[in-house]
Amino acid sequence: FVQAFLHTLGWTLVEGYFYKPQPTTFGDWLKQMYAVFGVVAMFILTLMLVLSTKTCIRWVGYEAFKISHWFLAVLYVAACWGHWDRLWCWMVAALVLICLDQLVRWFRTLYIHYGGKTNGGGFRCAQAAITLIGSPDDLVARLDFDYEHKEPWYAGQHFYLTFPGLSIWQSHPFTPSSLPRLDTRLQHHTYLIRVRKGQTAELASLANSGATISTIMTGPYGRPYPSFGFQNVLTVAGGTGVTFTLPIVLEGLRQQPKPRYALDFVWILRKAQDLHWLKEEMFALKSALGEHQNLRIKLFVTRETQSSVVQITEKALEKGTAESFSSTGSELKDLLQEEERFSVAFLGDQHPSTADVFDDFVERARNVGGAMEVLGSGPESMSSDLRSEISRMKDRESTDFYWDSR
């Protein structure tokens, strides 16, 4: 882009400023076909650059970005050909490379879609079990499957998932809430997906029928967290953003450079029943409090009061004829049971104070010393609040911050 911009700028100055008389000379030059194609090519290249930014990709979606990028690249090469046809050989070479790239991608897609090889050395889709959790207006699909990896991924990384049975054209990034084991190549994957319209609604219908779904993964992508040689770590998650922060905390407990460093896990949920998304994982994390004295767990329930949750759990426990309801109510009661370094706050249609959460962590971190790392995932408004808190710190240079937007 820089080379094309300088080329355009140079000729614009020559034809529009140095040659006289003006503006007649510039107008006559701009009417020529090669100049028109040059303007078109520069416009297309600028548009490709803008559409390649992370902000635009978030706005239009990865699929729209991918298709538009390929289409604009072909148009750009065609405009360059019209701009200076004496260099046609370079345009042909570029078009050949673009076509070869697309042929390879199509072949890979067809190979995956139609099964590839069926023996142990070939490609096989993972078969994911789907579990629906929550009420119809706030439904989450939990995907669980095992897959053999040559090398395990790292906490904080994500995969792109494709469901060939639904569409081979869509691929979306998801972060596994599971932490890979180091003693085996067969790894368990757990993903949380909010059910909305489109493909997620189709996933929910499959769950109701009891069927599994073929799943293709590409990745992992992204950098690992917590950072190498981490010290004090605060993780903040909103809703399904817990899939990003939970593995980070588990990895921090597994590494634990020094037990005295602060390790805080904060999860903001709409309803207490959302704990069932990861109930076994949360039980395991809660049981780790006895061994790891530096661990703090804080849960904030934003749309319920404590009295309403108690009534729900009591009603579930009273339904002796429905064993599943009784089990669910008992598990939720155990998960919400407060103990040392484990707290649950019911806010009743309010949001927690990010400043209080952050200040509490900073105070503990400064008492033990060491650098601070703040990691989180969820709505962008939570990210803005945390950024504001970090910006007002005097020693903010020693604080690393990363937010995984949802």
C-alpha cells in the first residue's frame, strides 16, 4: 500500500503541480484511460486496507471480510492491468496465484466435507455432544468432545469451529473452557455457545433430538495467558466470557510460580442457574481453595436477589418426584455456599462496581509485591471500566491488560 501510495502521490504532483499550465494539464492527463484505471486501483487498495482492520472485521463478520477481500483483490489486479498493460505478465502471475490459492482451499473444503480418509491416519471430524442449559429466553449450548492433538493448546487460545452438517461456509472463533492435560494426546474440549438465531438455533434443535454434531477445528490461535513468569493475576468474566478466564486461572494454579502472589477469579452472571454451564469445573475450582491460599473467587449475580434464588432451590429440593430437579437444586445450593475466600453477591438488576473489584486486587497485589496482569472477557462496557481504573493508577506501567471482546 505504501509503495502504491507514493507512486500515486508522485505522479499527482508531477502532473498536477510541476507541469504547466494548470489545471488544464492535470485535467487532460486525468481523462486518459490509464490514469482512470490508476485511480480505481488505488481506491480499491485503500478499501481493502480499511476492510482488513479488526474493527471492520468485527462489524461485517469474518465471512464477509474473506469473500470481499478475494473479490476486491481480483478487481485490483484487473485495474492494474488496465492502468499499465505493458506489465501484463505480472498481472497474469498474480491471477494464477490467486486461482491456485482458491483451488487448494476448495479442495480442502471438499475433502473435509466428504470425509477424507476413513482410516486412523486420515482426517476425522470430532463428534460433539450438545447440552442445552438455561431458560428458553437465555439458552446456552454446551459442546463436549474428545480430540487427539499432536500438541496441546495453551490457556487463553481459541479455535475456529465449523459444523459441516449445518454449513461448510461458516467458521466462528470459540475459546475452550477446558484446560488441556499434559500427559495425554487425547484432549477434552468444552465450549459454551449462546443460542440465538441462525446456526446456533440449529444447534439447539439438534440437542433436543439427542444427536451429536460433526465438528471441525482449526487452530489454536492467539497468544497464551497468563504471561510467562506471571505474578499477580486478576481475571474478570461476564457471561460466557468465563470460557476465556477459567482456563487461565487453572493454568495459574498449575504453574503457581510463588504461592504468595494474588490470583483472583471474578465471574459476573445474570442468574445463579448459569453456574450449571460449568458446574463440575466450578466445583473443582472451589475445592482448590483449600490447597491454594492465594486464590480468591468472587461471583456476582446481576438479575436475581438472594431470597429469590433460595426459593427456587427450595422448590427444586421439594420436588421429590423429579430426581433431576432435586439434584439440580442441591448442586446449586452447594455451589452458592460461601466459605473463606469464596463469595457470592446478589445485586438484583444492578451491576457490580468494577472499581471495588479492581481496588481489592491491587491492594493485595501491592502487599505481596510483583507485577500485575488483568485479563478478562465479556461485554465491551466492562473492558472500558477496567481500562479507566488502570489509567488512574500511578504505577500503571507495571500492569498488563488484555480484554477478549464478546
